[in-house]
Amino acid sequence: MNGMLGSLIILLLVSSPAMAKPSCPRVVGEVASCLAFLRKNGPAKPSQRCCQGVKKMDGMAKTRNDRIDICECIKSTLVSIDYDPKRVPVLGKKCGSAFDLPPVDRKTNCNQIA
């Protein structure tokens, strides 16, 4: 019985969303509403829904590796979209969040994120 309880606890800890790294589909889902803002000549402010997604991404970015994963996902997702890379780093500030990324484009080295 104790062995079964221990296994159950370990299973719950391993499958806990708090311990899981940010998945690319989840990141894409959170930034999808930011596309209008990220486009060249987009609106001056991101939408409320975009900001909610940015704040969720900030919550996912617990470690340096999490931030690298988020950067890589954004980089691979935006490569086929006409957007202004300089708008990526202002998302956090414009949304009142600590979320911080460099200008992400196809040449960005996400491994250099602090």
C-alpha cells in the first residue's frame, strides 16, 4: 500500500503543469491574439486578450530554459508571418508584465537569453 501511495505521489508531481516546460502549442495559443500588434503598422497597444496571454507566458517562464523554449517557439512560429521583431520585446511593458524577450527574428539566438 505504501509503495502504491508513493508511486501515485511521484506520478502527480511529474505530471504537474507547474513542473512541465512550456509547450509550443500552448505558447502559440497565448501569442495568437498578439499578431495584430506584432505586425508592422499594427495598433499602438496590444489587445486585452493578447496581454492576458503575455501574462500567462510570464507565468510559464519560470527558468532560463523555459524562456529559451518560449523564444524558440515564437521564433519558429513567426518566421512565416510579416511582423516587426522590435515589437516582441515591448509586449511585456505594454501589458504591465515582467515578461521579457529580445527582438525575435529568424537570426535570434534564443540560447543567449538570460
